[in-house]
Amino acid sequence: MSGGPDVEVFAAGCLAAALLHGLAAARIQALAAPGRRFGALIHLLGEVELVFVSWSLVMLLGWTLLGEPKQALHYLATRRYAEPLFVFAVMVVVGTRPMLQFVGTATARLGRLMPARGAEGLYFATLAFLPLLGSLVTEIAAMTVAALVLRDRLFMFPLSARLRYATLGVLFVNVSIGGMLTDFAAPPVLMVAGRWGWGSVDMFRLFGLRATVAVLFNATVATWLFRRELRAVAVPDAVAGDAPPRGLVLAHGIFLAVIVMAGHEPGLFLPVLLLFLVMVRWTGRHQSPVIWRESAFVSLFLAGLVVLGGMQRWWLQPALEGFGSDRVFYGSALLTAVTDNAALAYMGSLVDGSSLEFKVSLLSGAVAGGGLTVIANAPNPAGVALLRGRLPGGRLRPLLLLLAALPPTLVAVLAFRL
């Protein structure tokens, strides 16, 4: 359900304002000096994860003031919030110490098998194998674990800003394309696979090899470029703290698997999350504090996208229909930088009579551009929330992220189009 033309235009204006607000978030936070009047409010306005939910509230308020309060409430109540809630649940489970220690240790062991050892091997394994693992455990889980490994094992050292932003750009691009090997891991794939009748075999046949080549190439180039800095780092062997019992790690893995399998139904995975939190409480001495703040902020970010994005169909779908099959790939790659690629893929799936070439171009373009901005891919806010404190100045600069993500994005473009 949507409002009239006035409401739709106002909603598009709110989306444009949210995009500008997101680009200015770093500067807004710089104004929030300690002790400054309204400093807490200014700091809150500079939280990039809260930008879209804030402007979605502005949109709903404007809709109400335009004389349609019942329609606005009905629209809000009929949105599907399964993905934001799913992301919250996965981040909470993956962010616990047993999961981090298990995946971190496994990543370190993979790193030791690489020709380059130490920090170089861990760096390559984090940027290559964890994004590809996202095809099994979902992209949001892969992003969460990779960001936490980087935060706790590499970014704790005095590495250059160039390395940090280049790493963020490669990680975002690789996670976006690394979930293309199955039909259930990447948000844009989830939005179209059922409508188009694609299973995991189809996904691997159409995208799997190309995505794998691009991920490995990006990780290899980044590791080679920063090899000197990485060689000067002595990474810790494990996450701080005593190793949790193997049975507890297995229990965490089972809970995560159940949540992933029930990812489309909040009525199923939210009770499982509550049971998981009870277990965390009972095993407190083996646990670290639950990452409530980061999980909630990312969930709110996605909820804001759901509310704002649902009102953009009137211009987004005609824009996609205007592209021929030869240009839809590049159009979707550019559009996904300013609108979530899951929403873009869904809008494209509504185009009637589209050919296989159109479908492949639309989806591959949407994921290829998924690392350019924070909003381009659903897991990106999770990475920002977890790594922002390790970036220069403790905040993300969107322009630097864009510049850092352009080279690995070009690699993804070439992999999907050649």
C-alpha cells in the first residue's frame, strides 16, 4: 500500500535527505565535542546506522500531516521486518566469545596454511575465506565475524589509515559477492531466488565461480599491497580469554544453524534467540558481553530501509524497466550505491517478462556494487558498527570508503561481465 503522488514525492525527498545525511554523518559527529550543549543529541544525529530510521519517521510524520494518518499507520504495520530482526539475532549469536574464538582460531589456522604466514596469512584468510563462508552461514554472519577478527587481532595495532580503509573496501565487496554461491545467504538473492525459481545449484552455476575468483583476487592483491605493514605485526594466537568447552561451541553452532534455517520467520527464530540468551546467562564465565548496541543499531538501520525503500517503487521500477539487458548490469551497480541492493533486486524482480540475461545482469550488478557505500548491502552497517572505533578519528568517512571500494568493485564487475 502507498500514498498518493504527494506522499510518494515526499518519501523520495526523505530518501534523498537520508543519503545526504549519511554522507555528512562523520562531520556531524565531529561537532559533538564532550561537554558541548546538546552534544549527546548531535552525536546521535551523527550515528550513520540511525539515519534511515530517523528519516523514515520523518516520512511517516509528513504522511500523517498530509492528512492520511490511517494509511501511514497501515503502511508501517504491513512492512516485513524479518530481515532486520534476523540480522539482530545473527549478530548477537555470532558476537559471543565461543563463536569468535572458534572462527578466529579456524581463520588463524587457515592463515598458517597460506604461503604468507603470521598477520599476512590471517589477513588473507579473513578477506578471502570468511566472505565465501558467508554462502553457508549468511553474509551478515560472515561480515560480523570478519569485522571482529580484524578489530581484535589486526586493527588493534598502529596500522595506516590507507590499510584500514582499503581493508574495509575489500571486505565489503567480497562479502557482497561471496554470498552468491547459494540461494539463501545474501539478502538480494533471498529477495529474487524464489520468484525466479533459482536454487543453490543455479546460483553456483550462474555466479559461483566468478564470485570466487573475484574474492580470491581482491584478497590476494590487498595482502600483497600491504605485506610490509602486516609483516611488522605480531598477531595474538587466539581471542583473549580461556578457551570455552567444545560442547559449548557446538551448542552455539546449533543455535546459529537453527536461526539461519528459520531466517524467514521471526516467530520461529526469535524464541530460539531467547533460549540462546538463557544459555549465555547460564554459561556466563565462558561468555563476553553481548553486543547489544551494535546489533540494535544495524537492525534499526535495516528497518529504516524497509520503511523508506517500500515507498520508492514508483520511480525505481520504471528506471530499471528503462534499461535494456545490455545496460541493466551497470545501471544496477550504480543504483545499488544509493539504495540497498536487496531492495533494488526485489524491484527488478517485479519487471514482467524479463529474460535470463536481464535477471543475471540485474543480480550480479546489484551485488558487484554492494561495497561502495554503507547502505549498498545489508551487512555493511554491521561492519561499520564493529570497526568504526578502529578507524582514524573513531568514525567512518563515506568518501574514503567509496574510493577504497572502487578497485575491488571493478574486479567484481570484470569477473561478472567477462
